[in-house]
Amino acid sequence: MHRKIAARIVLVLLLCNLGFIWGNSWMSKDSSHALSSSVLEYLPAFLENWFPNPEQLEHLIRKLAHFSEFACLGALGCGELLLLRKKSLHWLGHLVCGGFFVAAIDETIQIFSHRGSQLQDVWLDFSGFVVGTLLLLAAVAIRRAWVNRHTR
């Protein structure tokens, strides 16, 4: 019973993450720039020494944000499959294809919001998705090894 409840919670989080990703893609170029610029205010001051050009730092922050939100999506998708006990390569293939299509749709939305679209961003987003998936799988494997070691 707990597994089903956890799977529903993860599904809701996954859908919220997907809404966040695609919602940000519908933002205008000016709105998106303003949001990215506002994040710079919360960063440590020493970063300005490393990136004297604020546009470079903003670009890096935007790319890290894309990578991070897709890493969360990958971890949530993988977590959902694990909770539903879908552990075969078949399901992993569906997950990976889904992550790629979400990234491609994200960039397609940006065409319609007049922000432009870049193929390299699809690959950046997808790599974040893969990293999130692999990090969750690694965490699960480490936890299982630890539990097996301590229950003997």
C-alpha cells in the first residue's frame, strides 16, 4: 500500500516538474531574461570575479537550470518506474525515449514563444535527464548494498 501512495506522490511531482519545464518555455524572451537575471542577485559575490561579464554568468546559470530541472525529471521518472516495479530494459528504454522527447518538445515550445530553439539545448537537457536517472539508480544500488551488508 505504501508503494502505491509513494508512486502517486512521485507521479504528481513528476507532472509538476514537467509543467515547470514547459511553463518556463512558454515565457517570452524578456520574461525569461528577467527571471535569470533575478537569480544572479542570490549568488555569492565571488562568482563575479570568475565571470566579469554578467552575460557569461547568466548564460551558465540558464544552462545549469535546464540541466538541473531535467536531472530532477530523470530521477522522478526512474523513481516512478522503480516504485511500480518496472525494472526491465524495456521500461528503461521507454524512460530514456520519453526524456529525449520532453527535451525536444521543450525546445519546440520555445520556437512558438519566439525565443528560438537550439539543438544543443536538446542534448544538454537530455544529458541532465540521463544524469538524474543514473544518480537515482546509483543511490538505489548503494542503499541496497548497504542494507544487504548490515542485515547479515
